[in-house]
Amino acid sequence: MSKRLIVDPVTRIEGHLRIEAQMDGQRIAEAYSSGTMVRGIEIILRGRDPRDAWAFAQRICGVCTLVHGVASVRAVEDALDYKIPPNAQLIRNLMIAAQYVHDHVMHFYHLHALDWVDVVSALDADPAATAVLAQSLSNYPRSSPGYFADMKKKLKTFIDQGQLGIFANGYWGHPAYRLPPEANLMAFAHYLDALEWQRDVVQLHTIFGGKNPHPNFVVGGVPCSLDPNTDGAINMEKLAKISSVISRMEDFVDMVYVPDTLAIAGYYKDWASIGEGVGNFLTYGDFPTGDTNDVSSFLIPRGVILDRDISTIHEIDLDEESQIQEFVDHAWYDYKDGAGTGLHPYKGETELNFTGPNPPYDQLNVDKEYSWIKSPRWKGKAMEVGPLSRMLMLYASGNNQAQELVNMTLNKLDVPVTALFSTLGRTAARTLETKMYVGFMRGWYNDLIANIKAGDLNTHNDALWDPKTWPKKAQGVGYMEAPRGALAHWIVIEDQKIANYQAVVPTTWNAGPRDAQGQSGPYEAALKGHVLAVPDQPLEILRTIHSFDPCIACAVHLTGDDGEDMLEVTIT
């Protein structure tokens, strides 16, 4: 086997991801994506009370701190035809949107920006010129020469002490970096501002869900009560705090996140034609304004776009067993029916069969199994999920705000509509949808206040809480649009216990290996054709992979066969 360029682990992500690139000179001829942890959390859910599933499933990930909880309770509610009150729907929408805003800002500044921003170059910046640049972009209060001088001094202290810390191990000075020093200093300052900002905005989850990470949920509604006059409930003081949090989100998104994205993108317009991927896009839809299962009420539509054709939206049926299937031909799992089998999640199997190499090893044997991630397909086709899929679906379905934001961005950057399908388009889509969702939050908050003033304080439906009222067998799917894309949990309930549980997560869709037909997953397809300026510093690979915002922990779900710890890591 010929040698490949290997990036392992890919850093600034959640979990463990290995990328192998088969090189043709400095160009990537083929790429291979491998999740290197084992999947298995579905196994420990078997036999448990379905109402408790969310508390286990939510621990699939520590970054998306509520999405698996939401998908899990929605799965049980779907199986039992369990309706939730309007207030509960509004509170869930607020919590989900807050996760989007928090997660996307965190991703841009703390996980992805360093692929475009040369932090060390900021030492050459003129703070006064940086202030002029920042003030030309927005009215953000922290844009004075003195503020940027303080940030430059802080950075110099880090570097002079040889303690770059969170900025260590970057490819500083790489020729693919293009921002002038002043833009780098501005981005560095906003990186630190975002750390402070995210500490404050998570309070929305702690008020409605009791804590963050992993806020509480309950089947049939939300675990908090509404009472304007009681300290032990969500009262007017706490609601005022929620309003303040939403305002801080709006301000940072409008004055920092959106302007920074557009400013940085202007220096990397060639990336509007790099990193496309499979060209197929899928959304489950989310943010119901009515019943959870009323797809027509979703603010984010459900559908599939094929071959970049945004003139046609194809319908999805999550219960139809011939539509969504997972394949394991190149993953370390076994299906009872053997190779080439695709299983719908209702009939999904999680049977481990590791026959691969033990680290350290030279390279993966990609002709066989090479990942702990399965390969989901919709009607046999690989699909990209995530912010780009959602913005394309909103754009294609005629959403006025989405069309206005996308067209504004294309015009400002002077790039064609095909730029939407690129690494740059994927990154911009994440920013644009954040602006949309923080606006939705204000509307839901106002609706919640109106309900309270009208005397509606109900947040939970108790009708089906007694398992004796349940059917002997039931199955359902809980779906949502997590920050990283289409997420769904499928549950089968028999005799009041979980008989089968399968989660197909966004990173499974995006990071999965080749399937039985040899079709690449989105990560693999998006890397093909990249030209690396410095092959032993593969910054270009990181740019495209980070544009998806990988969450490998979600895709593999670490646990032992019996639910015990697989390993213990000691930090000395």
C-alpha cells in the first residue's frame, strides 16, 4: 500500500477523527474519514424505561448539550402519540435556538477561525488601524485603539513567555494565511470576547433546564413551571433575565459574528469553489409553531435537495424503511444479513466487529472496514446535513429572510450562487442561520409572555404518564435540526421497556466511510481535489473538515459491551 498524508487526530473538534489523504503530488486524489472510537450507547438503553432514555442519550455528547435530550423525548412522544402544551413547545424552541447561537459562535471563534486567522501575525498590527477597521464594520463598543492595544499586549505576553496555550500548535506563518495583521488582531480580540460572552448566554439553559451542560428534560413537556408570582417557578424576574440573554445574543451576532465572517471571507474568496462534497443536502426540519409532528408548521422545512438543484425539494418519510438506511460495509460492525445490507433504524443493529489495526499503524486498509462510524444513506444516496443544508432548504423553499441574507452575502463577496456549495458557503451559512434564529427567539419569547399574561401557565401534559395506558408495542422517531445537522433517534417500545434504540446523528451522515457501492461520505468527497500549499502542514484539510464542525463523540457513542468504562485516562 502506498503512503498517504495522515492527519490524526484532527484537533479543535469533539472526539477522535482520522483523515487519510491519498496524494497526487500536492493534490488530494482520494480522502478517507475514520472515526476511531467505538459506538455503543444504544446498547445500554435496551430494557430501560423510555421516559428515562433522554438522560442517557443526552450524554452521547458534551458539546451539543441538549439536542440528544430533545430528540429522545420527541421519540417517546411520537411513539405514544403524546402531545405537549404550547408553552412547552415555545420553551423547547428557545432552548434549541440558544444552543444554535451559542454553539455557532463558539465554533466560529474557538474551533474554526484559527484556520483563517494567523494569531502570531497580530503582533505586527497597529491598534489604531485595527480600531478603524473594526469601527468600519459595526458599532461594537469594544473597538477603541486602547482596547486593541491591551489585546496586543496580552498576546505578546503569551508569546514572550512561550505559553501560547490555546493558540499552541498552529501553522502560524503558513502561506495560505491572508489576513492583514490588523484583521488578525481584531479576530484575536473577538476570540477572547466570545469566551466571556458564551459564559453568560448559557444562563438561558440553566433557567429553563436547571443546568448547563445537559439541561433537564421530561417526556410530555418541560421540567420547569411557570408562575409570575412564585420564586420556585419561572417568574417575571427570571423571564426578564431570559430577555436580557436574548438581547446579548442579538448584539454579539449582529455586531461581531456576522461582520467578522463577511470581513474574513473577503480575503478567501477562492474558497467559494473549494470543498463542495456530495452535492446532496438533507434536513429533517425543526422549530414547530404548532404540533411537533406537523411538518407544515416548521420554520426550518424538511426535505432533500439532489445534485445541487435548488429548484426541487424532495419529500422525506422518516418511518419509511426504504428511505433512510445505515450501511456498515466499511465500518467495524456486523449485520446479521451480511455485507451490502442497509437497515432502517427501527431495525438497526449495533453489533461490534473490530478487525482493524491497533495503533500505531501506517495507514487504514480502506478496501475493508476502516471506521467506527456507519454510512447512512437516503434512498441509497450520500447526503450532507448541517447549516448549509438548512440555508439551502430555506432559500429553495422561498423564505424571504434567508433569500435576502444569502443574496446580500453573495453580492457583498462578489461570488456566484455556486459558492453556496463550498467550504466558504458552509461557513457563511452557519453565520447567516444564526442571525435568523436569534431573531426567532425574540418572537417566541414574546409569545410565551403573551400566554402567561392570558393565564396559560401549563408546561406539561400528564395524560400518558402512567405506562399502564401505553400500547403493548409502539415505535416512534424523534427528530430535530441540531447545530451540526439532521438528528434523529428511533425507538421501539415493547411491554413498557425499550426494545431497540438507534441514533443517527449529523456527523454520522457527514463523516461516514464509503458504502457498499463505494460512494464517499461528505467529508471524503469534500476533500477530493484540494491542493496543499505545504503538505506537511495540511491547513487546507482542516479548513474544510472544520467547516462541517465535526462531533465524532456523537457519531460513535463511547461505552463498553456491558456499559462499563472502556478506559481510564490519567493526567499527570
